[in-house]
Amino acid sequence: MSAISFWEKDSFFAPQDIIIAGSGIVGLWSAFHLKLINPQYKITILERGIIPTGASTRNAGFACFGSPGELVADAATMGEDAMWQLVEMRYKGLQQLRKNFTDYAIDYDACGGYECFSADSTDWKEVAEKLDWLNTGLQKITGEENLFKLADDKLHAFGFKGFTHLVQNKLEAGIHSGKTVQALLQKIQGMGVQVLTNMTVLSYENHHQGVRVNISAGIDGRQISFTTNQLLLCTNAFTKQLLPETDIIPNRGQVLVTAPIEQLPFKGTFHFDQGYYYFRNVGNRLLLGGARNKDFENEHTLEMQTTPVIQAALESFIQQHLLPDTTYAVTDSWSGIMAMGREKSPLIQSIGNNVFCCVRMSGMGIALAPEAAQKIAVLMNG
């Protein structure tokens, strides 16, 4: 095993102002906002995978800030004020995304979104009663009147079965998760941020006035140490490997995509069962994810695999509700790991000794990351 050369030590592995662990959307947005605050910062992002590993490029590609059923449920569990603060943070994050990238760059599709309710849904009555209340609150955030509208008349045209109500949100959209991360990578690298892959952070410790970060690098597991003034953990569900006491519960999200379906009858982003099921069209393909409520215990995991139980539940959902009279073939299936916790709000905080974390996006990282990253950047610069 060869030693690090003088040239490498003086360039790639030189002391840094900030090291960010994790090159997912939170880590990338954090580097972006830190560079906006101080363009002179020397920042390196360390990524354990070849590309971001977790959920950033393994999600369903929704640009959303909350379906009616989810928001009503959140208000009941976390309180109305906290729910509205979270919705505003998501909405502002999506505005940041659109401000900094063209629709073409991230395949932004302003298709509109919907939430589906079945005849035996326990949520529908409460959602129907609170639709005006939700719209009043959302108007203060988005400026849009009557954002949530009943769209039951579209059920037949969409070809759905087993759904009795549909609520439309005209501001919801789809994006391409891979292209979004690529666009972020290109932007921050253009700002002078270094991104090193195949770098697993094993531990960190105090070092003079900063932090020593210990790394396992490459396929041979070479041990490398960085020194940095500040360390930012953006490792989401994997943060418990470094901070075992953190309020983070890993949750696996499984997704599948079908082959192209001739004359696919619906277009948009869709939610069902408080967001436990989510689906959309990708061109004329169907993308469907979720169903972790069918096997909660086994889906609290860091294992990036698909399972027969969840995949069968997803296919059953297609056959029962979405394409009941259509022959289809699944061409791709995968999983990503989200970070949940006892609370739904992100963890954005100092954890002492020049170490910070920005984690726990609760499955809404596309929307939350820009705002969460801006908050942690301000905290680190304070």
C-alpha cells in the first residue's frame, strides 16, 4: 500500500476549512450556501459511494410540500404551528431549486399533483372538513387561492379503480433525481468545492482548534486522515453510525418502474394513504414507490435492497388500483434509505467541538434540503 505523495498531501488532502460528510442533496446544498457566504472557504465533500448513496438519487422524483392527508395527520401529531413551519420550509426550498436551475437541467415537470382516497379511507372525512383550513394556511405561504381542489371528475379518465375521491394540487411537480444531483455537483464544483468519492468517514476527533476526520478510502480501504476547521455531517440515515444517540430511524423506501405503457391514462404525481404510496408517470412509464407500512419492522433498515413482501404489495396496488385492465412489465426496482425520527422536522444543529449536522429530512429532502442547508451554513458561519 503506497503512502500519500507530497503532491497529494498538498492538494487533494490538504487541510480544509470545512469537510462535509455526504454528497447527497443536503451536503451539496450546504456546500453551495457556505460558498455563497464565503467564496474563500476551502471545502471538501467526502462521499462513501461512487455516487451519492442513500436516497438522493434513489427517490421517486417528487417536488412536493405535503398532500392534504399528510398535512392533516402532521398537524395532529406535531402541532399546527410546527406543521405550517415545515410546509413553508419545503415550499421555499422548492423555490430555491427553481431559482438556481433551469427546468431543463433537472427535468422539472409542472404536471400538478393529486391525493387519492378510497371508499374505506378513514382520512377522507377529516380532510374534506379541513380543506378550507388547509387552503387558507397554504395561501399565506404560496400566495395561491384554493390550492387544494376536489377533482373527483378525473377519476374515470385516469382509469383508477377503488378510489372515490381525488384532491388536486396544481403546484406539485416531478423532477429527475439523478439530473438534479448532477446539476448540483456541477454548480458547486464550479464554485471550487472538491468532491471525493469512495471515502467512508470512520470517526472524528478534536485536533488543535479543529477536527481530525479519519477515512477509509477506495476499494483497498486505505486509511487517510483529514484535518479541518469544521466538520458537517450530512449523512442522513447513516448518521447513527457516527452519532449513535441521534434521534434518527432509518426507513427504506422501495420503488419500481414499468416498461412503457401505450396510452398511459394518467399524468402527474400522486399520493395515497398519507403518502405511504406514491406514484407518477415518467413519460409513458409508471413509477410507484412506498408500501413500507406493510412491513414496518423490516423496513427500519440501512440495507439497500428490495424485498418480496414490499415488491408484491406494490404490484398488487398496481393491479388493484392503477392498471387493473392493463398488461405491464416491471423493468427496474430499487430502494433508498430515508431518515425519520420521533420528530418530523430536520436536525440542524451544532453537536459541539466544531462539528455540526444537517440530517433527518423525513423523506422530503428534495424540498427541505435547500432551506435546511441555508440554515446550517448560517449557523456554521456564526
